[in-house]
Amino acid sequence: MVEGTLARHWESLEGRDARCDLCPHTCRIGEGKRGICGIRVNRNGKLMAAGYGLYPAVHLDPIEKKPLNHFLPGSRILSLGSIGCNLSCRHCQNWSLSRERPEGMEDYFIPPELLINRALDRESIGVAFTYNEPTINFEYIMDVSPELRKRGAKVVLVTNGHLRPGPWKELMEHTDGANVDVKGFSEDFYTRIVGGTLGTVLDNVKTAVDLGVHTEIAYLVIPGHNDDEEQIKGFIGWILSKLHDQVPVHFNRFHPDHKMLDVPPTPEGTLIRSKETAIEMGLKHVFIGNMGGGSFNDTYCPGCGKRIISRNMFSIRSKVSNDGRCPHCGTSVYGVWRT
């Protein structure tokens, strides 16, 4: 049996129950039971992080695969995927990990010391916690991230952003880059399709930006669910009013998966219109993911409009200087351009 480690952000209740205070679900968990995430378990009245250090998916990925287009472009990062999730997206494309449970997973345990010592091996710039929802492994990330950064490794989170404000702020204080998945722009969509709350995610995105974490936002465009003009324009307008116009935004193509096998892939025209709308409204860096061809993922200078990064899938040709300025006009471009 996987014991894990004692969880953080919880409190004891009567009858040996425990309440988890990590994410907005604040699950009340009876003895021997687990929270919605599947990995925070009540053992003898104590809340245990049973997924601690369990990472069955380990790959060396291009940073653009996260996707992060303005974070040390062309670099590679050690990417770790654990198990469990605190949302229940009907369209989950990593459901084999997000629905997995820790029992029988002991062989996938990566001791913190091992990860810290190997983080910069094989030309990796650091560690990305990704694939499933990383923040539910709060304890492990908080144990390794300060030391990783002390050694010069970058810490990246690819996350749904569905955490309570306190724990989220703690994580962001030890995070260099984040791609946050804003899954739609209505509370109804989040309730029906995702099993979470939009407002929580938006507040956390703003916190990340305010704390100086390099932040990019992904929006998976699902036909008939979150592709309407009201949601797309509302999403763009929120970024412009609450964040800034250089936040990189990725409109990603949906492919049928998990419990949404009856929904067709996103039409190319829908994605192009979303990008055009975002640019017309004022966003400077808008990309289209999961769709090959064209110049959908090239970066253009927000000042002179000239192309400064060409991308072909995950290979790039960059013209941005190490201080993040356009070589043509000197305009500063939002991003992290050197270690």
C-alpha cells in the first residue's frame, strides 16, 4: 500500500474525518476514503498525500510542447506526469493518468534527492510538472522546487489552476513558468463539462502574473461547448482588462477523447477566427495548437510587427535577443529569453 507523506492544507474534523483545504472542493474525507483528486487519502484520521513522488510518465520534452512559446524557446525540459486530478473534464486527453490511483504504483516513486540531482541532466533547463494535474502533488513540488531553483533549474507547472488562493500563492512563489488551462469562459461550462469553478482559475492566473511568474494561457476550443463568440470574446477581454496585452494565448484544437468521443475535432476555420478576433481586440501573441502547417505558432514583434520567431512544430528559429528585444526595432517582448 502506498502511504505517501502527511499532507499539507487540511484539518481534522469530528469522527476522524478530515477536510482537505488544498483546492476549492474542500472535500470532507472519511477514514479510509479519498478526495475527488483520488490521491489525498484519510488514513487513521490523518490526511495523507498518497501520490507523493509517484511519476509514471517521465520524458524530455521541447519547452514548446507544454506549450510555452516565450519561455527559453528551443530548450528542453524534464517533464514529469503523476496521477489523479481535481477536475473531471469530460474531454480529458490524459485520462489514463488523471483517473489512475496510487495503489500498486510504488515502482514509480522518484525520491526528491534523485530528481534534484538529475534535473539538469541531458541538457534539460529544469523540471516541468505536467500531463496530469500537478498541483495536487503540492507537497512534493514544495519539497523539491526551492532546491531546484537554488541550483539554477527552472520550475514549470502546466496546470488547470484550480487551487485555493493560499496554496496557489505558495506554489507560485517557487515557480518560474506556468501554462494555465482556462477551459472555457462561463461558469456553466465549468460546472457541466469540467467539474470546477471558472472564477477560481481566473483569480489564480492573475496572481501568477502579479507575482512575476512567466504565464501563458491555453484554451482548448471545443465545438458546441466553448467556441461561441460570447465566450471567446469574454476570455480575450478579460486578459486585456485584468492582465496585459502580451500574455501568450494558445487556442488549441480539440480531438475526441474520453467521454466526448461524439464531438468532432475543432474546424480549422474556428481556430483561425479565434486567433483573428484576439489580435483584432488587442492581444499581441496568439497561437494555434494541435494543428500543423502555416505560421500559426510564429511570434511577431508587438512593436514593428515583423516575425521574430519561426516555429515548425517544436523546432524554432529565433531572432529575439537575450535581453528580450526585437532585433528590428528594439521593442521589449514579454518572455524569458535566457537562463
